[in-house]
Amino acid sequence: MKKEDIIKAIEDLRMGLPFSYYTIGTMEDVATELAYLKQNGYDTTTWRFWPVDTEEDAEEIKRYYLEKGMKPCFNGRTKVKYIFIL
């Protein structure tokens, strides 16, 4: 998915709530990440994810939202295929 489309989807989902309400991260595998988040106490009921075209796009999107005040989720993943918010 294109970087601009992901940003638009996040903004539509955010509906004006403060950026600090959300956590953002990257992942390689949806099922593995969901298990990781649950095991580490994250509420995944509002979890959303999008496939990224490149790892660079994912890092740019993540950096953009971290600078706006989203909380980071550091999960130690080395390959990036998705970006997610909680």
C-alpha cells in the first residue's frame, strides 16, 4: 500500500483523537505480532495494520507519527512488511 494511502487511512481512523492515544510500530508477520502484543499487555481490540510497499516507507510513516506524539512499540523485528497502530 502506498505511503500516502496509509497516512490517510490512519488519519481517517484517528478521527481527531490526540496522537498520544495511539501506539505505532512495524512488523513482519500479522499472527506473530498479534500474539506478541497480547502477551505484552496491549489491548488489541482497536489494532489496525496495513501492508507497506517498502521498509523505508514504514520507517518514514512511523517517524512521522512518533514526531506527532504517538507512542512507539519496539518489538525487535528485523523485516518490515506492515505498519500498525493500536
